[in-house]
Amino acid sequence: MKLLLIVLAAALVASFVSLAFILRSGGGTMAVQFLGYTNNTAGQLQGAFLITNRGTCDMEIGVLPFQIQTGTSWKSSDRHLYFVVTSVDAHDSTVLLRPAPSESVTWRLPVSYWSQKTHTIRYRLNKLLNRLHLIDGDHHFCPTVVSPPVHPKPLRPQDGAYHASGAGPLLRIVSCDL
């Protein structure tokens, strides 16, 4: 009987380790870089972020609410739900425009990512945990990267625009207008 309990416990631990590995894997690494500030057509200040997929497979990304620095910690500005979900091809980049906070605060942008290989498992587990009220939102079990801290003032207030440097390929721009 004791041997059976040890085998069952080992099988349970192995199942959880396998599930965690499946949920965390996906063949990609992402990077988020702040490019600068720009204004949309309505004149609203936006942060421009370069999101780069350094991995070998296409990745889906989910942009979470920006985080505000309070002392030495970071606090989410809203509930943990994605504002925009889009994809970034392997070894490719996209520029994301996100409205800046209206207050004069230091902020950063978190971006979760996943591959289609693990999407179904992650979605079903998220749905179950949300129904059981064990989690709040839809970014759990996804690796998340954050931009470096963004200071409240535009670096070049005279024009407020970011400029891509170098002669690279044109980047797709995704807007998060609310």
C-alpha cells in the first residue's frame, strides 16, 4: 500500500511538471523596447514600443495594462486583461502604439506571449481557473516581458514623435487606442 502511494505521488508530481513545461514552452523569446513618444490623430500622447520575436516560431502576443511605478514596486493600472492580441512572425518585429498614462508617472508595458502549440491547453486551464475564481484575468501561464521604465516626459517635446533609426525593413504598427 505504501509503495502504491509513493508511485501515485510520483505520477502526480510528474504530471504537474509536464504541464508546467508544456505551458512555459513554445520556442520563442520576446523583447520589448521603448522607442519614444508620438501623438495619434486626436493628439493623444502614445508610447511607441518595438516588440521583437527572437524565436524560431510565430508567437501570439497579448498586451496587458501598463504598470505604474509606486516607490520601488510596480502596480498594474487595470485588471489583467489583454488590450490587444496580435501575432509576431519568427525573427520579426512589430511596433505597438499604446496610450500613455494621463498622470505624470513612470510606467512600463508588459507583454505576454505564447505559441499556437500551447494555446489550447493554456486556454482551457485559464478558463477553468477563472470559473473557480482562483485567478483574475487571462495572462496567467504565459511568459511575460516588460519594457524598460518609461519616464513621464517626452524625450523631445518639440515634436513628440519617435524616429526609427537605421535602414531596416518597414515594421507593422499595431495601435492600442482605447
